[in-house]
Amino acid sequence: MWLPTELDRDSLPHGPLTPLLRYQIVTRPHRYTALTTAGRLIEIVGRTELAVRTTEAVLQRELT
């Protein structure tokens, strides 16, 4: 099973993807991070995908 090694066992609170939350996700050592509300799983975020999307958005703003 891939989840035990790829999923961060500590969750972060679900909410808007603010720069702080993006930073917290991207700097975690695991590939996936769970976002929860009141102990309930709301979403799983992939660190690599989030980093790529964030970088693309920043570069697009800077280059246009």
C-alpha cells in the first residue's frame, strides 16, 4: 500500500490556499498532505502538483 509512506500522517487545516498554507504543504517531506476540518478529511493535496501550479502562476504573472 502506498499511503503509509507517501501520505503525511500529520494533517493541516483545510481552508483557502494562502501563501502560508502552500508553503507548509510544499515544505513537508511527504508527497501528499491531508487537509482536515474538525478531524475530518476534506482533501488530499499533492506537494509536487501544488508546487508546479504555484510556480506556473507566478511565472505567468511576471511574464505577461
